Amino acid sequence: MSSETCLYVASPSMFRNRPLTFVLVCLLSLVGVGLPILIVWFFRCRSTQLTVTDMRTRLHRGWLSRSITEVWHRDVRNVQIEQTLFQRFLCVGKIGISSAAQASIEIEVSGFTNPDKIKEIIDNSRLKAKRAA
């Protein structure tokens, strides 16, 4: 069996995901009020990582406590993308992935740039997995 090839690794974007909130928190940081919010928000974004390989998609959340969810591409039933008009201008959105084993969405994250690219990578890997089976 071949080893996995990493095709995409990213953390959510702070500015693109919530640009107005980001600007407001930065302005509040000038007077010290927004600095704790900005620090917590930064660490939450950096402690969330979406990894897409040629075999699976993995969502890792947390540093001290952690949550890891994986969906194998051969089992993917549905990939959803949601974007508001404003998010489309900023090339950011929410992506949801569900497998045949679950009735609900297993991986759901927002704030990732180019969600269409993520979906395309997963779809291509799904096709390769089905051809190999």
C-alpha cells in the first residue's frame, strides 16, 4: 500500500472569515480591551487545521485538549460549500463533509480560503479511490 500524499493544509483565516469583527477587535486592541479577544481568537484559528491527503480529510482542533475527525475519501457521500456574497468576494467559505456511515455532516469548518479548491481536491481523490476499488 502506498503512503499518503498531503494535498492541502490550512488554518482558518481571521480577517477573511470575519473582516468587520477583525477590524473592530483590532481597534479595541489599541485601548487594550480587544487584545485578549484577539489573542484567544488567534490561538483558536491556529489550533484548527484542515488537512486533505489523497486518501482522507482530517480536521484537528485544539492544542491542550484536542479533537480529531477524519473522513476517508472512499467513504465521502457529500461535500457542501456555503458562501455568502461577501464571502465569495473574499474567497472564503464554510465546507462540510459527510460520509456514508453518518447521517449528519462529520467535518464542518468555516474560514478557509478557496473552499472550491478543497472540494475539487476531495472530489479528485474520491474518483481515484473508486477507480482503485
